[in-house]
Amino acid sequence: MAGTALRGRLTWQNAKVAAVIRQTARAVTIVLDVPGWPGQRAGQHLDVRLTAEDGYRAERSYSIASAPGEPVAITVERLDDGEVSPYLTDELRAGDTLEVRGPIGGYFVWDPGKDRGPLLLVAGGSGIVPLRSILRHRERTGSTAPARLLYSSRSLAEVIYRDELDNDGAGVTVVYTLTRSQPPGWTGHAGRVDAALLAEVAWPVDGEPLAFVCGPTSFVETAAQDLVELGYQPGRVKTERFGATGGR
Amino acid sequence: MSPVSRGFHGRRRVPAQQAGRVPPGQYVTEDFPVLSAGPTPHTPTGNWTFSIRQGGSVRRSWDWLQMRALPAETVTADIHCVTRWSKLGTEWQAVSMDTLLDQVEHDARYVLAFCDGGYTTNLPLADVTGGRAWLAFGFDGQPLPAEHGGPARLLVPHLYFWKSAKWVRGLDLLDADQPGFWETYGYHRYGDPWREQRYAGD
Amino acid sequence: MDALDGNAIGGLLHEVFGTEMTAAAAMCAACGATRPVAECVVYLDAPGVVVRCRSCGSVLMVVIRGRDRNCVDLRGLAAIEAR
């Protein structure tokens, strides 16, 4: 099944927007109906292509927010000076057509059948999207792999999937760090993810943990380097960089 | 044919036909997109030199202060990127390439511009002389930002903007045309936007 | 203008090679470093897509998207092995 999802032609398809669900003030989840969709693996992404009336085109990649077996959906966070994201978060409606290509990716994927070890998920901003797919897949498959999520967000209001993450089942620990503002009475972490915070949250290396780090480029590079310095094997720190501001 | 995405406009742009002074296949933008093939170099002006080389030796070289002591001018130009955006009326502070090349006696017919970070681009000598090219160190009255090629870049507005090499550090004088970075990978050797010479073979 | 990584061109590479390539092992012809394509440095905002070695910065791969075709230059790769 996974093999057929990877091989063969990857072509642009006209998907129907089934629903647009607001997640935060700046983020929406777009549920898609893609004809012939082969199903996604946890951590994969898809490409979106927009065409204006004069033929002008813009293409972007977005991580899939849903788990294998669930309807394919992406979560998009609006970049104020973005060219594509404001269209997807503010204009797109159910019933619209969206040209997509996917699923894409064979590196930044988690497969409980093949991947072993405790899971460390490190998210910077919208980097949470593919990690949420991994967490949902973990729950849906009844995986017993212990999981920890370290999620860095500018503020609590900008945390995506908050209700879901706060209610996560046994075996998952979620740690937030809020970098720009904290609500009154906040007793959690504040400030950027650094070596000290990772040392506190990350699984000890003797359990052979597997880490997935996703978010803006500088966030990913710092966190991945810190994990390697903590002793994580470089081959067991998977990275996905979203660019300076986490998306376009 | 892709379906039109309802309500999608993209960045503000004016179709070439309406603009009138824009080459075929281009749209006008108000932005100034940053395109890079590698990390942005950050060369302090104290370390900067511009050299004209030939046959492996330096014929003439200027450091930053020497270059800034040369007569400079404000250049207003329309610029055209091969990725289809054009920006009209851009304003630069620059030294004419004639001022630099006039100080070297030679009979080379081509140049290869070389830059910090390893970028190169080739041009006929005729296209960097005769008032058609500059060494630009300022944009819109400010020092040229590193992301746009500072401390100094080549400015050759009559050709596609990949010829206006960012972070330029000099020119190699050549007898024969030699493809630079993008030309090696399939872009046109000359790059005239008015004849839409984007790719090799156009 | 931060660089991205090979994940960002997963779709393009699939189009070019006919198969998923982000997990493929890429060996730099200049320095010999080998890593998954997904971990290579990618510059997307250019007249072409430029993939560079994370260890030495050399160009591994360039993809130019022409009018009706993709042109791929792989001279910077000593080897690429897709599973």
C-alpha cells in the first residue's frame, strides 16, 4: 500500500474544497476531496497551485494535517505579506476547486510498523502541522510508542489544535513554550527553544529516540543541532524547514 | 489547462500590454523580489575590491574608497527578471563601467563577471560599455542591501537581470564568450528581454 | 530569504525522476558528504531551483523549469541512490 503511494505518476489534480475550518485567528484547516487520492502517510505534504485569470501561477507546499485513513486536509497559517496564504485562509470556500499534487514525501514520515523508539516531536509555529498528523496516526493505530511534543508558539492564542493537544491520550506529553506573550498566570515555559529546554524535554538517548523537527529554517537548524549535541544520532533527527517565517 | 482559482489575484501586477514599456511575457511588480542561488555573502567594504583581470593576472583593482572616489551618477532604469517580473523606474547610485574599463588597455571582446559566493555571468564587452552598464553601490538613496547584492553589484538593465550580478568583485577579460552560472545550466547566453531570450536556444 | 531543504522540492523531484526522491541518499561530488536529499540546502527563489551540499556549499543539482520542460543538471552529484 505504501509502495503504491510512492511510485507512479504524481500529477496535478482538481480537488474540491470540502470544508474550511478556522483553527486560530490566522490558521485554517482545508479539507479536500481529491479524486483517486491514494491516502497519505503521516508527515507527508502536498503541493497547491493557484492560477489567476491572466494565467499567472503560484505554487506552494503545505503539510497534511490529517492521519492516514482520514480525509486529506492541510492547515495553512496566514502570512500577512504572503501571496498565497492569505488567499487560502481568507478567500477560499467550500465548493471551490483547488489544484493539488500529492501525497509527497518519503523522508519526513513516521510509520509505526517500521519506525521504533520513543518519539520526540519539536514544532516551531506552523511546524506543528505534520507532527499533528503523526500524533493522530499514533493514536489511531494504538501505537504504544511514548511521545513527547515540544511546541514553540508566539502566544497561546496562536497554538493550533490546542484542544486536541491538551486532551491527548496516555503516553503523550505536550510541552508548550510561548515566545512573545504569555497569558496571566502562565506557569509554563516562555522564550525560545534552546539546548536547556531540549535537555529537559527530550527523551534520553539510551532509548534510541526518533525525533521530528519542523518549523522555520532557523528554528529547525538550532533545535536539530542541539539534539545532536545531546547525543541524538543525526540519522534519527528528521528535519523539515518551512522558511523564514514558517510558510508563504 | 489549469482551472482558474476563483478570487486569486496574486501580487499586484500590471499586464505588459497595458504598461507599454515592458518586454513580452513580463508583468510589472511594485515589490523587489530577492532571488538567490546560494547564501547571501556579507563582505565588509573594508575587505572589498573590484578587479579587472586578464589571463590570470590583475590588470587593475580598486578598493572601496578608491571606487567611491570615482565619479558616480544616479541611474534610473526599468529592470526585467527572467522569472517574469519587471520593476519600472528603479533608482541606483552607481559608477559607470566605462569609468572602470577605460583605465585598462585591452582588446578583449567578452567579460565574465565574478562574485562573492561564486556566482558568475558572461557578457559581450559591448554590453558593459558605451553607457550601458554600471557598478551600483546604492539603491533608492541608501547603501545597497546585501540581499540585493551589496556592497556592490553589476547593473546592466538592457539585459535580463540575472546578468546584473550581485556581490560582484570584478570582471575577467576574455577573447571568447564563456557561459557563467545560469548560462551553464540552460539560460540564454545573451539574455535580451525584448527578444525574450530566456533559455538557451531561444 | 532563508534556505529550505529538499522536502520543499519533493513534488518537483518526483516529477523529474518519476519517483519519490526526498529519502534518496545524495553524495556530493566535491566533498563526498552523503545525506538524504531532504537534508540538502535548497534555494527556491531563483531563476532555477538550486540544491547545495549542507557540508561544503557546492551545487549538487540545478533544475530549470523551462516553457514546456524541466532541465536537470546533476553534475554536482557523485551519486544518488533512491530506495
